[in-house]
Amino acid sequence: MPGAGKNVFSDYFADKNYQFVRFGQITLDIVKKKRLKPNEKNERKIREDVRKKYGMAAFAILNYPKFCELLKKGPVIADGLYGWAEYKYLKKKFKNKMVVVAIYAPSKIRHARLSQRKLSKNDTSLRNRPITLNESQKRDYAEIENLDKGGTIALADYTLINTKSKKHFLKQIASLYKEIHSKKQIL
């Protein structure tokens, strides 16, 4: 869910020379192309339009060529696999080489993190921009109701609980990194 710690997790792997794919970058690229203001309302409309055009597995389908290209260079970390249809699409393509990690934090903690984010001038992806409490609550409901997100979380290969300090979370990530990296799997 938003604010659980996906960015911290994926940044850790990217710092270890994993190639990086952010599912939601497609949405932000369209926002920029259409010269819209990046906000939850505009982004939700674009996400919904993309799924109307390509189906519920849209972001997996559209990112699949990128995965294939990046895998030629090395292991890949992907941030933002949300829906059940995306999960099934990628599992069919990558089979047991794909590892899914669910990161859990209670909504109160996640919403506080989202509202306290600071967008750096260098963050053109906008993935770390602040989101209001109202926006984050609406996004939670939309992701659960519209994306059938529960199945992806329920069938994750690993689940990390991110309720303590960032230092504690990074220790969990480091431990999981050793295990996953040794198996040469897609993440």
C-alpha cells in the first residue's frame, strides 16, 4: 500500500545494481505529456483510462518489454505491482523466477509517512511527493476496491513488516537481499 516502504525497499536493491522499473512511472509520464498537474485526481483518471484501454493487467503488459530489456543487463527490482491481473500476467511470463515481496505498515503509519514526504528538486519521477491524509485514504480504498490488490499481497513470497525505524527496516531488507540475490530471481 502507499507509504508502506516500497521506495526504501526498491532503492536498496537499485543501490545494489539491480535494474529498476517503477510501474507507476507510466502514469506520471502521461501526466507530464498531457501537461497536467501531478495530483491524485489526475493520476487516478489516467490509471483508469490506461486500464480501460489495455485491461486490468495494463501496467504489467506495458512494462513487460522494459523488464525483458533490463534483464539482459542484470537483475531487476520493480516497484508497484498492484493488481491481481498484473500479478497473474507476470507470473505466467516469469514463472518461479519472479519473487513478490509485500511490505506491510498500518494505515495510520503509512498516511503519516505520505503526508511528511518532501519532494527533492532532483526527483523528476515524483514518487516521493507528499500526499494529504484525505488523498491517501481515497487511494487506499481505490487500490483495494478497483485493483483486487489483496490477492497479490496474500500470495507474496515474502512479507516485511515496516512499523519500526528506518534502520530496522533496512536490516530486514539487507537480510532478504542476501537470500533473494543468491537465487538470482526477478523481484
